[in-house]
Amino acid sequence: MVAGGKNSRQGKELIMTMQTAALTLPADPMGKLAQLIQDGEFVVTTELAPPDSADPAEVVKRARVFNGYVDAINATDSSGANCHMSSLATCVLLQQHGYSAIMQMSCRDRNRIAMQGEVLGAAALGIEAIVFITGDGVQSGDHPGAKPVFDLDSISLIHIVKTMRDEGQYLSGRKLSRAPSVFIGGVDNPFVPEMNFRVTRLAKKIQAGAQFIQTQYCFDVPRLADYMKKVRERELHQQAAILVGVGPLASAKSALWMREHVAGVHIPDVIIDRLASASDPRKEGQRICREIMQSIREIDGIAGLHMMAFRHEEIAGELIQDSQVLSNRRRPCVTVA
């Protein structure tokens, strides 16, 4: 799921000189997701939690349930500060089997030296898109005694990667013999206060170099509509593709748990009441998800959806298909034999 995490107090000086720029897609070569967005297609991405295993077959098995329903798959980076197979390795395995992969990189676990090196490595291995996040604190994960790094926050890191790509140099100023071609992504949460702050922070990420944004779960369409109105007023949707997070809820109990324990997740009482009063809460959760997806599809300025069906991956394709959000697509989603 999209990470929350507190912003680093370090590295803020790196964004002081950034200039506003329109969306510039990588050209050497343009990745599948970037091409679809540039062509005006409504896209769907999803995410895969890398396994607690060194077996590559486990990655491929998890990806198969998305076959033919999504345009790209995020490999999360130790989501929730819990240890798993690396995002980079997972992305390489996905791409070896024909999937378009989106690498996730958290500021929590690496300093600026390691992160710049990993960006180069990812580009060399053919990773076309990377989402940069600040990351959850280590206290929330399975290694609370780990030392958090947070050398940079996500905005500073995005700016550094844009500099590497567009100016061909490290943060230090040392030149690269070949710049990385990467579609730069970030995250945002339209569903927590204060909305003007959220839109301003989105603008800073886009100014830093973000070309696509994946949001936290949407369970409140009216609040999303208000957010997108402010986004359109500042023409931010014309500078970066906004992909809104969606996913099914299994029950009122699980919804309450998410609302209370998952940072940044906002679930209105009306949603929890619907689940609590349903004869089949799981089916009702899927119905709610489809309704939200259909409503999002009608909001001007939204470029796509980001499906986060954690522990419900097997129904993700069915939800996407039944919602008909891709019914007007000119090109089908990626299908791997």
C-alpha cells in the first residue's frame, strides 16, 4: 500500500532551487506505462508484495493473477518496514516474464549514495519506472531495532533522480557516462487534512520531477473530487498523471482496523456501516470497490487507478473487469503467456 511516514528534516536544501517544469517523459526508450499515459489511455497499475523467499517462482505465481488486467505491477519496498525480497530483484523477475514493473524505493533504509547507485542499477537492468517514497518508520515493522536512515525525503530524492536523468550527473556534480532513463513516480494522500497542504505538497513533488503519482486508498469519492478540483485549478494534472488508489474491504472489522492502524487511511463511517449491515460483507466490500472505481473514472483529470488488493489479489482482475473502467481502452492490458 502507499506508504505514509514522516518527512525527513535533512536534504531540504536540495529542493530550494527547483524550477517548475511540465511533464517530460523519458525518451531512451519510453517505457510501456509512460507511453500509455502519453497516449491518453486510462491506465491501471497494481502492487505485489515481494515474498519472504529466495524462490523466483513465488514472484511469478503472485503476478499471474493480474495477467491481462493491469498495465504495470509495483514491487513494494519492505512495505510497513517489514523485510521481504528486494523491490529491485522482484522487478527484474517480473520483467523477465513479460510484465511491466514499477520499482518502489524508500528513503527509510538507504542514504543518498546507495539510492543513486540503485537507480543506476535499476535502469541498467531495464526497470522503466520507479516510485520514490519517504517510507514508514522502523517502529511499525518487524525489525523495530533497525537503524532508520532517512538521509533524504521523497521530494529531495525525486529531484536528485531527475538531475541524474536530465543533466547526467550525481548530486555531487560528478558526471555520468550514461544517464538513467526512468519514469519518475511519487505518492500522495488526498484523504488526510489539510487539503491545501496536500495539493501544495503534490505541486512540490511535480516541481521536483514526479511524472506520475499513486495515491493512498480512496474510500471517500467526494473528498477526492474536491482534491481534484484544486489539482485542476493549478493544472497539476497536466504535468503529472494521477493514479488513484483503490481496493476491496473484507468486513467492517477489517475496515475499522485499517482506519485505526494504517497511517493515512481514511474510511468514512458510511462505508463501515454498509459493511456492518451487509449479509455478505466480503461481497459488499467488492461492490463498494467497483462503485468507487466507476466514480473515479468519471472525475476529470484522473489518469488511472492503482489497485491495492492486499490478501485479495485473486479477485483484483474480476473487480477491474466488472467495473468496466477499461471498456474504452484502445489497447489491451499486458497479457503474458
